[in-house]
Amino acid sequence: MNYQTVTEALNALRLLEEKQSALSHAMNMIVYDAATAAPKNTALGRGKTLGILSEYMYELIAAPENMEWIAYLHEHEDELTAEEKRRIEMTEKSCQQISRIPQNEYTEYQMLLNDAQTVWEKAKNENDFPAFAPYLEKIVAFNRKFAGYYNPAMAPYDALLNEFEEGMTMDVLDPFFEKLRSAIVPLLEKIRLAEPIDDSFLHRSFPVEKQKQCAEYLMAVLQIDRGYCGLAESEHPFTDNFNNKDVRITTHFYENNLTSALYSVIHEGGHAIYELACDDRYNQTAIAGGVSMGIHESQSRFFENIIGRSEPFIHAVYPEIRACFPEQLSDVSEEAFYRAVNRAEPSLIRTEADELTYCLHVMIRYELEKKLIAGTLAVGDLPSEWNRLYREYLGVEVPDDTHGCLQDTHWSGGSFGYFPSYALGSAYGAQMLAFMKKDIPDFEEKLRVADLADIKGWLGEHIHRHASLYQPSVLFENACGSFDPSYYVDYLTGKFKKLYHI
Amino acid sequence: MNYQTVTEALNALRLLEEKQSALSHAMNMIVYDAATAAPKNTALGRGKTLGILSEYMYELIAAPENMEWIAYLHEHEDELTAEEKRRIEMTEKSCQQISRIPQNEYTEYQMLLNDAQTVWEKAKNENDFPAFAPYLEKIVAFNRKFAGYYNPAMAPYDALLNEFEEGMTMDVLDPFFEKLRSAIVPLLEKIRLAEPIDDSFLHRSFPVEKQKQCAEYLMAVLQIDRGYCGLAESEHPFTDNFNNKDVRITTHFYENNLTSALYSVIHEGGHAIYELACDDRYNQTAIAGGVSMGIHESQSRFFENIIGRSEPFIHAVYPEIRACFPEQLSDVSEEAFYRAVNRAEPSLIRTEADELTYCLHVMIRYELEKKLIAGTLAVGDLPSEWNRLYREYLGVEVPDDTHGCLQDTHWSGGSFGYFPSYALGSAYGAQMLAFMKKDIPDFEEKLRVADLADIKGWLGEHIHRHASLYQPSVLFENACGSFDPSYYVDYLTGKFKKLYHI
């Protein structure tokens, strides 16, 4: 049809957004069920349904008439609000994304990823990198090629980064990681020589039922409205959001690890707080929900580490945690608990790393994937280069590829450019902390009684409510000025020097 | 398009069936999540998504081109298999169903039901039938009218029955219920004079965690593959099936009621056994899954009552149940347990009724809704007529409408003609029992060791595997000959006379 008025064209946009939201909701629901509730052998029927729903999505997004009203709206940009323009921008992006890779290459790539997943799992279990290497080579080659489709004017790795963190480039990340490296590696050296922290009591036996009580308590402390946010169990913790009034977080309880589940609840709780506080007006639009991986991780890691592992917060919540486990924690003081949950110890596995060393794990992946995409590191040399960097940055010897370059699922899943957002998020969070403290003079006092209202208020005002209205960098700058990694470095240095008396 | 070959037209059928299956899967998934896992205030976003998925379903089913290939296939029926013909028949039915009620009346009716649900809940809570009566009047009037759209050649109530049990009419049901009434009402009179059975120990305190263990044990006894069948909790027990390899049942645990959860697991387990044993070939077709409400209830009530409350089965499973609750059941013998779970006691609430009196509750609803639809009973007279029938058939005084004609959700939900399938199912099950015993000479011995393989084998062969390939009456007759309620009456009379020594 020919669009005669802006209202007509905006209605077409709205209709597409609503259908897209509904199809996403349905697909996410099926995937969420698979991870939390579905019996284990039900993948076949789920796959068929997801396939058909994806076709519906494809038909919706790839419909040629979309380009007609998008073109019409571009011609009438002066009549549009900033919000409408951003919705159009994001929608146009999805429409283009779906057609930017030739169909046959896309199909071939999906089949490759499907096979690669199985091969990677087996290779990881059997410490057999050579079995996985040919698949990784092909995945890297595809990503290099796709980067050219995404944005031929950018360096390939920048184009990939942009998929996860709109506007992010190596120009920002290189000095960021360099600054981290030069501060943290020497700090870790000193910690290695300091008095070690005992955290053995965190691995006593903590009955899961009691841990669940504790998790509920922490949800209450985070002031997460359980009427809008579920808490379920899954193999790996994650957050899913169907809309800003229906968010689900998951955790995994281990009897011999008290903090794994509890801190994952706080971490995923941070993601949930973000989604739940997005303004209602953006629901069912192309700008619903959190804006990027990096901003999302800034919220989850802010609550997990900056709040959750802080002295005043532990002062507030430890009595209740101890009350859940009077026997197990009878001999553990508040200070001992605080020190234990912050113990910094170079290790092999990223997902189990502490707050300080975590970003070094991320940095290693950043350096390696940058080179893989640039073609300056051959896949065959990945294990030795991985092991060399672990030695250099973390001072640990990687015993095998299972505990080395085969540990993460990202590359076998085709995600290059994703890892940096983990570290970026932490750094964003530290800068937000500095700015929020200016606005909340009694920040510490509030935290000492676990009163998070002002903190959530500040984040809600500056970050959450805007959903995806602004590009991540714009959103961040509006809240905290230019991104400056010094805040993060200062935060880490200050905290861990004090902790280790160095 | 013009269909040139049968293959082409069958492909169009297949495509529609697959899309219909996928949309159903997605919608059921969202509804299932709502009942089992979703936070309580998440209805709004779910409603929007379900609305849009329903529109997709409507567009799929109501597409005018469907009629083209259906017409083409009708012209070439001699080239089709019986299975293909049935798939076409069922698909044509959905296509016609969606257009048989004028759109404006359908919308008005949906809005009425939506309001009626809220009004009914409030009226039930407040024992205020007059508040609900005007809604019920409108619902009855709509159903009478719709019956004319469904099949103008039939009596309105027969047309409604046919919606739930294809081919069922009052000609079958009237003598069926009359036979039940004339056998059970006098039997109940005798039971009232007999020595009462004590079931008070079933209401001791049974910790839910232990009940869950017991439920798992019963799932194992029923040989339900947990890889394909989930067990979750919900307010009211139900079964949902996404396909024959992904079935979910739910239950509700009450600490002071041992048998509520356990027998609902066996009941829903019966539904699940049916769905799981449908032949793979019917997945994603219009004849996937159980064929009717009545046949489905025949399976659930067969396992719950005929198997689950039988002497030999209880002999087999009671030791394990007692082992779960050694304290609570230490003074309860196998015989006492058997008698307690079969205690027959006229009562007010259908969903809590025992095996013997249950069908009287159903009969009362059948008589009343038949008259409501015929217009020979005014809605205003429903409470007094309800109470009269409870007095006459069950010998109980209804104290108020909350415990009387407001107790069920069916009528406020617009379901007229649904109730009889509960009683029909029980009767089908009793006739199946008689026929299966002929084929399984050591039926009792098998049951005494809870070996259900032959029983499930018989049902699988004669009922389950056929999914919806045959009309329910044809399926039943192929397995057990003409429907004859004597089997059910004989079964009930024999069992309860022996139980009460009368």
C-alpha cells in the first residue's frame, strides 16, 4: 500500500513491533521452559515449533512492504519525535539484519554452529582441541566475512563488537584493557605475597532448602517485586524478560557452595531490576528492554559486586544469612565472611573467578578473538597462546584445554565480540557508583541497613527507565559523562589494597 | 493458487497442520507457564501475546485459500487414505468452526465470558447467585443460538454435546444416566445404613516433601517416562500435551490430605499415558493427541479408580506409601487403607466426590444444563432445582449456592455439554476393563505386583496409538463393542457391595 500519512505509517510500525514482541515472547517462553522445567528428552518437538515461529518472524521482518513505510517515515523525519525515530532506527536494523547475510550462507552457518556445539561439548569433555579446531576455523572465517556484511567500512572485529555493544570499538577497548592490565597484574603480584584469606567455611554443607530461604531474603532486600519476577532453577543462572512486568531469573544451588547461588541471585537480580524498571511506554516496541550487553552487565555486576560484596551491605545482610545457617556459620564473623566472599585468587575458570581477576579472564579472550578475526592468530596456535596469556596475566599454568581454551561456549556458538561487555559492564558500574555517591550523600549509611531505595532510584532515573531509547554510549554519558576506566581501576585498587592490607 | 495434484494439495494441508501445531504449542506453553511458574501479576503481557498469537491462528485457519485445496481434495477422495481423509475432515472442521459464528457475536460472547468469570468468582465467594444470574442467562442464550450455528439439524443440546464428544446425543445419555441413577441411588441408601468407613487417618499431617517422593514413586509405577513427562504444581491439577513426546501433568499438595495429590497424580498420569502413547506418525497433524473428552476421562479415571483404588493395586503400592510415612501410617493396615480411599459418602462438592457418588454429581449437572438449554428451566430457578436434585439423588441438604450451583467454573466459562464426558469416561473405562480382562488372564496377579505392562499394552493397542484417527464411538466400538452402561453399573455395584458388606 501507499502510506498517505505519518499516522498510517506509524501504525504499520506499531503493528510490526507488537507482532515481533509476541513472537519473541512465545519463543523465549519455550526456551525458558526448556531451561527450567521441560523434561529432558523434549527437544525435538520444541525445535519444530521454534523453527516455525522463526519462519513467522522472518516473514514479518523481511516483508518488502516494511521498506515502504520506513522510507515514508524517513521522508517525514521532521514530524517525528526522538522516540519514534529511535523505534524506526531499531526496527530498520532488524529488517536489514535479516537480509544482510545471503540466505545460503546463513543456513550453512547455522548448520555449522549446530554441529560445532556438539563437537565442542565432546572436545571439552575429552580435552581434544584438535577435534574442535576445524570447526572453530570455519566459524572464525564466517564471522570475518559477516563483519564485512555488517559494516564494510569498519575493521571486522569492530563490526562484530558493534553487534553486542552499539558503537563500541577497539579504539576504546585497547586502552581500557591496557589500563586494567597495568593496574591489576602488579596488584595481584602483591596479593600473592600477602596473608591469604580463608574461605573454606563457604564450602561446608549448606542444605539447599535453607539456601532457597536465603535467596528469597535477598530478593526482598533487592526490593524485587515477586509479583512480576520469578526465581527458578536451571543448570546455569540467567535472566529472561518477556516484558517489563514479567521477568524471570534463575540460579543453581550447590550444597557445598554457599555463595555461588546467593551471588548469582544478586547478579541476575541486577538484570531483573533493570528490566523491571524500564518505562511502561516502551513495552511492545522496538526499544523495549535493556539497551546492550555492556549496560546490562553494568547493572548485574554492580549489584553483585559493588553492592553485594561491599562491607556495609554484608554488615546489613550477614545476620540474616547466619540465622539461616546457625551451625555452619557459628564461628564465622561478619568480617571473616566479608573477606571470604572477596578472596582474590588467580584461577583457571572465568565463570568461577573473583571480582578482581575476572576482568583478566575477559581480557585474555578479547586479545585472542581480536587476533583470530584479524587473522594474525591461527586457530591451531590458540591453545599455546591462551596458556601463555594465563601464565603472564594470572600466573597460572593451564593443565589442559578443557580448563583452558575449550572452557567457554561463546566461540562454538559463534559469538565474537561478546566477551568485552563483561569487563565493560564492571567498569561502567564503578563509574556509576562514583556519580551516584555525589547525589546520595548518605550512601554508606543506607547500605549499612540494606536500604537500596535511593540507589535503585538513581539507577532507575539515569539508566533503567530509558530502556533502549538511547545508544548505550549516549545513555552512559548522560548519566556519568565520558567513559573513564580510571573509576574502575581506582575502585578495584582501593578495595583490594584495603582488603589485603597492602 | 490452483492445485494441480493431490500431492500439492496434501502439502498445503501439511503446512497448515504444522503451523497450527506450532501456534498451539506456543499458546499452550504460555498458558501452562501461567498455571505453574509465572509470577502472579504477569497476566497483562501474557494476554497481549496470546491475543496476537490467536490472530495468527485465525489468519491461518480462516484463509480463504484453505477452501480451495480442501475442495480439490474432496474431488479426489478416492486417491486418499483413510488417515488423510480424517486429517482433512478435522482440519475442515477447524476452518468452519472459526467462521460459523458471526464475528461480532463471537467478540460479544468472549467479552461476556471475560466479565462472567470475574462476576462468578465474586458471586461464589459471597454466596450471591442473583449477581451471577443475569450473566448466566446471557451465556445460556448464546449457547442455544450457537448450537443452531453448529448444527441446525440437531436439538441444541445435542449440538453442544457434539462439541465435546463427537457423535454423542441425549438418546445415548438419557438411558445411560437413568441406568446409573436407578442403580446407585438405592445402593447409596444401603451404604448409609452400613457400618461407616473410617478415613480420618488420611487427614493426618503428611509433609509435602514426602508426598512428592510418593508422587515420584507412583509415576514410576505407572511407567511414565519422565524424560517425556513433567510433574509440576498448580492450583488445580491438569494435563497439558505439546506433542506425544512432551506432556506435563500437575498436582496440588495438601499437607492434611494424603490422597488428594496422590490420586490426582494417577488421574493426570492416565491422561499422560494416553498422550504419550499416541503414534508418532500423527504428531503435528490435525489428528494428533487424544480424540475426545470422554475417551480422555476414560483413561484418567481408569487409572485413578479402576486401577488406583483397586484391592490388588493397593496391595502392591501400599508398602511403599507406608514407608514414606512410617509414623503417620504405622497403625493403618493395607485393608484399612484400601477401604479409606474408597469410602463412599454423599457430599456437596463434585471435585471432592468419591468414585461411587461422582457420577451422581455429573448427572445432576446434565439434567440441569439440558433443561437450561432447552429453555424448560429458568436460570432463576436453578438454585432450588439444584438443591432438590442433591436432596433426591444424594440425600444431602445444600446449605448455600457457594456449595451448590455456584461451585463449578464450567458454566461461567461457557461450557455446556462438557459435564457428561466425566461420567461417560468412567463408564467407558469399566467396559474396557471387562474386555481387557478377557485378553489378560492373569490380570489380578499382574496388578498385585503393580506390573502394568499388559494393561498399558492393551490400552495402547486398542485406544492410545490411534490418537484422533477414529471418531470416539468408532474407536470405542472397535475396542469393546457397543457402549453398554451395564459394565459400569455392575462394576460399581460389585465393588461397593463387597466393600460395605451389603
